Amino acid sequence: MKIPANAQTLPGTQPGIIQMQGVVKTYTSSAGEFTALRGIDLNLQEGEFAAVIGKSGSGKSTLLNML
């Protein structure tokens, strides 16, 4: 994955091998709109381990699919 030249990182961190900034995902259905992710920031360094945890419907699978 190539990191864009204009990508920003959190203060005091190096650019990560995986970066997401301000990610929003909204689904639209006949029942209306549902925001699964709102303003997600993620910066993972090479060799770093991370876990995605949360209750059912909190957006875990949506986040992983966005990656």
C-alpha cells in the first residue's frame, strides 16, 4: 500500500503501513440512512498488532471491509 504524500499522522507518530483518516460509512435503505462508521482514524505501524472489538452492530465488520 502506498501512502499518499499529503497523508497526515497523529502528532509524534510515524506514517503507518495502514492509515485511515476521518472515515465515514453510511448505508441507505428503505428505512432510511444508518451511519456505521463516523470519523474513524487509524494508524497502524509495521509489525504492530491490533484488535477490533465491540458489541454487535458497532461497525467492526464494516471497518475491516473498508480496509
